[in-house]
Amino acid sequence: MGGFPGMPTGDDDDDNGQQQSSNNERYYEVLGLKKGASHEEIKQAFRKLARQYHPDRHPNEKEKYHQKFTELQEAYEVLNDPEKKKLYDRYGEAGLKGGGGSGMNDIFDMFFGGGRSRGGRSSQRSQKAPPVNVFLDITLEDCYIGTSKKIKFDQMVLCKECEGKGGKKVNECSNCNGSGTELKIQRMGNITMQTQKECSKCDGQGTVIRDADKCKKCNGKGMSKINKEVEVSLQRGCKNADKIVLRGQGHEVTSAANGDVIVVLRVAKHDLFQRLGADLAMTQHISLKEAVCGYDIKIPHLSGSILRLKSKKGEIIQPSQLKCVHEKGMPQKGSSVFGHLYVKFEIDFPKTGDLSPQALEQIAQLLPENKEDENWFLASLKVAANCEILVV
């Protein structure tokens, strides 16, 4: 027979013509319930077990408890949805995979991610709390060395007083029968239009709490806000706008996994160095005497050490000349490879009046006498159009 892959067909019928209902108790067993448990019993069982088996409560066995927590979420997603629960009770897991008699709306949602299910609250009910975005300001030295920083942010957590329930007694909303949506039917001549909107009485939650039963600490919201501080590890070679994701350390919500914290790095401008990918660049000013007679300078490096640069004997530095210092750039993440440091030299020429007549006379005696040699010498002191790259 034809149809969508995974849809039940006539081959699944037993000898009596009744469709099999095998494997329709596992989800109840995962939640520790008997088949036919009420909507409120399902919610309470999930909340209790979700807290017990959440991976963050078992840091040494996260993988094991992550699998258990995923099973809890899967079971709750089905049994908490009236339509899915009906399909599961009748057809088992096979009915869920193929739709088991669902309408075209469910098939459309399966392939194109529809927003709401036919008979209840949003089918895209968050499986995970929304993330918390935090900006972390760091220095270029932090990127070079790799370190750890503490961040603070506001976190929504389940109210400890009422364990996230919102009150002593939670009732199913009588206006939407726990679906979280209201169906509005409007007739225009021979045309009947149906629209769904969020239930005005329960704000789409499907449950209501009487004022007398509301938790005094959270006023029935089931949530409270705290200021949380966590430590963030910075990898060597990290850069501006890098994102660090702290899994499960964000907001807590009922019926969903904890959200993440997304840390966005902001690297401050450095006074000396400019980053060019894995390389560093800087400008070093030297005097005319140093350019002609030699220089010996010390540069504070990002590593915390002092980098010494010294010219070769007899070397004359041209304006805007570049020198490359190998492997003194930025470390590359996850490796022992470093970029290079490029130093651009700018020569500070004497200003008018800085040199006495006697000094000028001495310089004139040292300069080449013929015009050709003099022109070559003067040209060498002008800003070079193309920078030369040399190795220290």
C-alpha cells in the first residue's frame, strides 16, 4: 500500500481485524504511572522525576542521566498532549510515528514544522528554556594566555517553596479544558471559519490556581529570579565575538530542560598591538640616529615577557620598513602553532632648529660628496612606497 513512510497500514491489523495496541505502556512505566493516569498525575510525576534525574544533579554520571532525562521528556511530551496520548493509548508508538489516523494538519506539521497541534496547546512547546546571552569584556592578553573569568546574570529558577507548581492546588482550566487554546467559530454566509487563540483565562497554560491556593513566595508563577555567578574558561587563541556555550546553566522552566548560557566575548582595543588573524602588528618609533647607527629596543609582549629587538651591524632602517618576528603572534586554538609579529618602523626626523650649525656642518662632512650618491642617500630617507619585510 502507498502512503507516507512510517504510517500504519492494513498489515498491522491482527487476526480479529482490530489494530494492535502493542507497546503502549512504556511511557507510563517511564513516569512510574499506571495506564490511564490523569493529566495532573502525569504533570506531577514528570516534575518530580525531572528534578531527580536532571544531568546537572549528577555531574559524575551526566551521560547516563542525560539518557534517562531524555526518556522522561519523550514520555511527557506524548502523555501531556491529549491528541498524542489518545493515539498512543490506541496504537502505541507505531501510531505516533505514522500519525495513526491523524488529520492532514498533523502530517503537515510533521514535515513543515507547524505551530500548533489540532486539539491543544502549542505542539512546539519549548523542549528547552530560552538561552541567556551574556557579554564578557576581556583583554588581548587574556586571549593570548587563556584564563578564566566570572560572569553574573539573572536566572529564572523553579520556586523552591511550591516546587514550581505555583500553589497548593493546580486545577485544569475549565475554559479550555486544559488545552491552553480557545476555538472561535465564525460564520460568514455559507462559509464557516475556525480560529485558535491563546486561552484568555489561563494565558495558554492549561491550568489555573485560585488566589487562596497561590504560593505566597512566587505569587502563583512557580518561578523566581536569582542572581547567578559562574566561571567561564577562555581557551588560548580565542578572539572577539567568539561564543562560549554553558550547557544547562541558564533558565529553569517546568516541563523542559534547563536553558543554556551563551557568553559572547568582547576584546578591548590594545594600546600597542593590533591583531590580524593569528598575527600581531605594531608600530615602533625610532630616532634618526637609531635608524642609521643601530637600535636596541625592548617591547613588553602579551605573554608577560620582554621582547628584545636589535638591528644588525651596519644595517640602516628605512621609513615604514617592516620586520617579522617569527612565532611571536597569537596562539591558534587547539594547537601549539603561533602566528608572527610584524613590526613597522617609523623614523622620527629632527625638527627645524633641533640641530646646531656645528652639528649640521659635521653631518654635511659625513654625507656623500657627488650628486648621484647624495640623491640615493636622500631617497633612502623618504617613506618607502612598498614596505620591505625582513626577518630579525
